[in-house]
Amino acid sequence: MKKFLTHPIGIDQGESVLFSEFAEGGDMWTGEGPRERRKPIQFKDTFLSPPMVQIGISLWDVDTSSALRAEVQAENITSEGFEAVFRTWSDTRIARIRISWTAFGEVAHPDDWNIS
């Protein structure tokens, strides 16, 4: 559990297309076996420490001739951003994925003291 102390809480959110490979014939669409795509996401402002990040698929364009296998995660979370990661495997064919994310965390307050 993440506990917030006395600082204000900031919430940042956004959407991003992770890939669109149908037109180019990329291996997410044509390939088999394990496949992964990563995309760096920057927060609009810096959090005081790595925030909690919730991520989900907001658009998926998939082939329905096989089972849908997919995993989406936020990895390498820092106070400045994170990596959105999408994975699939076996014979699943993915044409396009868009993700939505929300980050919750402590942010600086104008009255904070900066003692260096």
C-alpha cells in the first residue's frame, strides 16, 4: 500500500498508441511466438517520488481467428515517467493497440522548503 503523507496529490493521465502494424505488416500482425512493444511515457509534471500508475487498453484491433493473448503493464516507473509495455504470444495477431493511463502521487507544494 502506498501512503501519502502531507503533500498534495497530483493526478496525471493520457493515452498513447503503442503500435499500429497492420498496414506495414509488422511482426505483431504477421508474427508468431513471444512479441513485445515498449513506449516511454513522460508525465506533464514531476512527482516527488514514483507514483502509482494504472494502465489499460483503450483500443485494440485484433484478428479473431485465434485466441486473444495480451498483457499490458507499466514498468520502470520514475517520478518523471514510465514505460508502457505490451506483450502477446503464440499465434495471436494484433494490428493496433492504444493504451490509457493514470498516475497518482505526491507533488510539490509552493510552501515546501528546498534545503540543499
